Amino acid sequence: MKVVVDAFGGDNAPLEIVEGVKLALNKIKELEVILCGKEETLKPMIEGYQNRIEIIDADEIIKNEDHPTLAIRQKKNSSLVRAYDILKERDDVIGLVSAGSTGAVLAGAIMKIGRIKGISRPALAPILPTKKSSDVIIIDSGANIDCKPINLLHFALMGSAYYSIIYNKENPRVALLNNGSEEGKGNELAKESFPLLKGAPINFIGNKEGGDFMSGDVDVMVADGFAGNALLKGTEGAVMAVLSLMKHSIKSHFWSKIGYIFMKKTFKELKGRIDILNKHGGSPLLGCKKLVVKNHGSCKRNNICASIEQTIVLNDSKLINKIEEALAKLNIEKNDEAVL
């Protein structure tokens, strides 16, 4: 079982990437990892793991400011492109993990790996906690800025399949992000997408507003990449602002500091709940022929380790096959309607 990792993608590469790989190797005995990046830098870092880590030399790096498509075409010896080459060419490699440029990861997936037959566009599906004990995913969160109704339909199918695997939940609740809960609300994209989702083989619960995102009443929130990314970034910013205000208030008052001593365990549990990346890793790029997991650019070793574990779980659970089955079921129902 092998996973290929872009060792030079992300703000903390290569140190945190390599350390994350080591954590995963220590936890999963049957795992082997292929690191793509500058061999002279990586070789001293894998001391003691040479029998389980293979290094593919790649002396170029795709940066965030590079044009994604041009970078994939021109930087053929970059760590990301070489990782995609390995993923495409070798059947023993189950997936790819990268914390590099989101645009380049998306472009590379489409150009090098390709989409599942019938899926219009791949989509990112990050996980966030809710105020209940459940979690919620948003799809798409930024891979596709301009979307058509068919794209949102495919996002819903893929998101539902993904959630059911991660949480072992049959028929997760799928909602359409909108500015109102009533049918017929929203822009043209939302209005045209609603009946498609309503007629799909998923548990569609209708329109939900941004305020419902972390309510615990939604499992999968479907959106175009522009609105989804705005919701995701806004939510993350709001959570960080509240935590910062709490920290400032605690430090500002003597009795607050005393109270913190008694609530330290509670705050630790809250931090663990919010830092969900350590539990589930990155965001899978759903809709590709092979597994691709995109980490946040600022991720650390624990996130990389979790992403590798996540890739293995999704492979063992046959996520790609389940997406294909959901798509086939949709097409069968469409054909049945046409006959009737």
C-alpha cells in the first residue's frame, strides 16, 4: 500500500511534510510512502526510514503565484507534477497528498489523472464541526468558481457518498446553500439546481442559509465554489476571532485566569473539536479517477499524517466506486422517467 506525497508543497515544507510522513509510517505498518522533491534535501531527513520511503528527485517547486495550468505544463520536474506522474503510472499507488497550490493541485488532477466518467467537475469537500456532535462538509469550497446546475448535482452525489463513508451514515442530509429556505429562493443557479437535487437519489432536505451551516441539521452543504469558499473562509475567520477574544478576555481579568484553571479541560476539548484537520486530514478532490487529498498550505505534521490515513480509509472504502454507483443510479432513474 503506497501513497505519494508532494514533499515541497505548502508553507512548512519539507520539514513538516516529512515528519508527518514518519508519523503515518509509525502508525501504519503496511504503509510505504513515495516522496517527491529535492533528493539532496530529503535524503538526510528520512534517516531510519529508507526501507519504507522512496524518493523521486524533483528540483522544481510550483508556487502559489504561478499560473496553475502553465505550471503543470512547464514545470515538469516539480514535486507536484512528478507526484502526479507517479500516481498515474503506478497501479500500486493508491493516492496523492499535497499542501501545495490549490489551483495547481486541481489543474494537475484534471490534466494528469482525469475525471470519473460522467462527472462534470471535481470538487473540494472540507469538513467542519457543528454545534452538535456531528460534522458537516461543504462542497465545493473553491475549486469551481463559476458553476452550472449539473455541477451542483454532481457535487451533491459525490458529497453524499463521501460523507456516508467517513461517518458510516446511510442517506446523509444534503442541503443547497441559499439566501432563504423556501423553494424558489436564490439566484438562477440555485433555482435551476433545486429540482435537480430534489429528484436525485440522495436525502435532499432543501435550501439552507449560511447560518444553518454549523447547526448540526445538515451533513452536506452544496454550493458553487465562489459561495462555498466565502462561507468556509468566513466561518473559519469568525471561529478564530471568537477564540482570540476569549483568550484576550481571560488574560485581562484576575478571576478569569482563576476560572480558566478549572475550565482548562473544557477549553482543551473545544480546541480539539475545532481543529478537525488533525482528525480527518485535508480535503479530498472528489471526482478524480484516483484519490487526491489537498491539505491547507499552513498545515503541520499531524495534518499530513491524518491526510495519509484519510487516503487509506477512502481507498479501502472504495469511494471512487461509490461515486460511480451513485452516478449510475442517477442515470438509471433518468432513463426510467424517460420511459414513463
